[in-house]
Amino acid sequence: MADNIVLKKRLSSFRTENGRLTKISDDLLVDILRAWESWTGTAKEYCISLGLKKDQLGPMIKKAKKLAKSGA
């Protein structure tokens, strides 16, 4: 859970004034993926812990998996 607080703070630096997430760095995406893989709760709980909406997590995980597969 403490890792999610750090990830949430890191994500906040990529939020616009309107609250949208833009141009998230590749290393942060991979860190989110690693935390997701070790998460034991539900997807909804994970999204809440990161301050995300449920439809934001899927594309982030998908992009992070591509990055991890390419060796980023």
C-alpha cells in the first residue's frame, strides 16, 4: 500500500489542470505494472489507491506490458 502512495504522487505530476493524465513516463508505467502484478485486491481497489478511474488503468497496463516486453 505504501508503494501505491508513492505511485499516486508520481502520477499526480502528469496531471493537467483539468485533472487528465497525459504523457506518463515509461518508467512510471512499468512501475505501475509491477505493482499491479503483486496486488492481491480487486482492480477497483487498485484504481482507488492510485486515484484512477476504472477505465484509465487498462490502457496504462496494456502500454506498460508492451514496454516491458520490449525491454524498457
